[in-house]
Amino acid sequence: MLEVIALTIIFALILYLQLPSIIKRNNIREIGAYSSLMLIGIIYTYGYVLDIELPNPTHAVDFVFRPVTELLNKLLGG
């Protein structure tokens, strides 16, 4: 339980320090990208600490890029 409290404090501190400068620049895409990546990081960190089995992100990357890689191999004769 102490780990969860420490993580919550650390994530709150990171958000407190980072978000104002991003919001000040008023770049909606950057805010969206930062929020998405931060949320993914928070979810996986809590999952790791609480021993929750989460899907491996490399499987998603493999799913997306494998067809592209196979196509390029066919086109380039590999």
C-alpha cells in the first residue's frame, strides 16, 4: 500500500510540474499526446506494483508493424 501512495505522490508531482508549461503553450496536440502517454505510464506502473497482468505493449507494436515489414520484404526481395 505504501508503494501506491508513493506512486500517487510522484505522479501528482510530475503532473504539477509539467502540465502548466504545456497548457501555457496552448498546443492541444501536445497536451493530448502528453496526457495519453502519461496515462499509459500510470496504468502500467500501477499494474506492475499491484501485480496486475496487463498486455505487453510490444505485442501491439508487432501487430501494427508486422504486415508492413512483410510487405517491404516482398517488395525488396528479402
